[in-house]
Amino acid sequence: ENDNEGMLTQAVVSIYAANGGAAQWPFIYNKYKACNLQDKIHLTQKLAAIISRMNNTQYALQGIEQLKTVGVDYKGSGAGPFIIKFLNNIKDQRAKLNDTASVKAADEAIGQINDAK
């Protein structure tokens, strides 16, 4: 984990996001936050998948916030609808986990992306 960069980082994050859980979340989250927009777009589906299934509300909220930030900041580049699609899926999956805080956060994130100029 500690000595990777570039494509290797993306591969590690991708594997962790697809197969990991709360134990891998800090690594996934920090790498996603630090990567450029193109890498974020490539990793968003896998990030959304771990947010959807992870058994940790606080981590799910962090992920939702990060996705919202990408959606708002890059709405002008077309990221808004792309991110909203994943937030809707996260919302549905978190509802199945009875995670009302994450469902509410996803709803609010969708609203903020829609309202962004």
C-alpha cells in the first residue's frame, strides 16, 4: 500500500473497493480524495459499491460527501448526472441496511448537485 503510485494506486484502490470493507476504507478514501478527476471518474463505480455495502455509517457518510463534492465541483463538466446515478444507488442500498443517516445524506447530496450552478 505505502509504496505505490499512479496506475498501481488505482489498481489497489479498485481491488480494495471491489472486495474490501471498513478495514480498507481509510486507504480507499484518502487515495480517492487525492487523485485527479479522471482517476476519480474511473474509480467512482467501485467507490460507490463499497459505500453501498459497508457496515460503517460514518465511512459511508464520508464517501457520500466526497461524491457530492465531485458532483458539485465538476457539474459543469458533466459529472453531476454521473455522480447522481451512483448516489441514488447508494441511497437504495443504504436504505436496505436501515442506515437512515446515509439515506438522508445521499438525498441532500443529490439536491446540492442539482442546485449547483
